Amino acid sequence: KAQERAAPAHGRTGLDWGNLEFFLELARTGSLSRAARRLGVDRNTVARRVAALEDELGTVLFERGPQGWTRTPAGDDLAALATRVEEDVLALARHADAVRTRMAFPIVNQSIGAPSLRICSAL
């Protein structure tokens, strides 16, 4: 009997993981304009995505002021967690790139001249 696939994390938590990228950039820069510029989007997009994340979590992550956006204690906590998530996602992307590179450029077995592929069992 085939096992059922687990529901995607988005379905279980109600959290749009994509909003974390916008949150992190705003947390790092403290400015909608700088975050938008670094992300290549409009500043309203950054504000909308961060507001959506706050709604999803049911908490205020930033205090909005004339000098920029300042993280609340909840925003500080989430920034630490989201940074770890980002590091793991980047590590996964690097791993996938390395696997693709190994598959695209197989090592040639010198003794018989035939390609010898390395397969990563971690995927």
C-alpha cells in the first residue's frame, strides 16, 4: 500500500514561506526602499508581503516610524529563526547545484575510457 504524501508545509501551517524573504530583507535594511531595491520589487510589495506575514503569524514584527521600520521583540525572534531557514535553503540549493554539475560532467574512468557517474544518495 502506497503511503500518502505529507501535505506541504504551507497547508499545515498557513504560512507563506515566500514572505520570509521580504521580512528578512526589511529586517536587515530597516527601510522599505532599500529592501525593495535589493529584492528588485516595488516598496509596496515589500510592505504588503510583510503585512501578510504579520497577519499569518498574528503578531506585529515591526514598529513603523519616520526613521524606518524597527523590529519588535517578536521580529527579532523571527529574524533569528528565518536566518536559519535561509541558511538551510541556500545549503540545499548549493547541494542541488553540485549534484547537477556532477551529473553534467561525469568523471571518465581512465582505465577503460567510459564515463563513471557519481550518484548522490542524499537526494
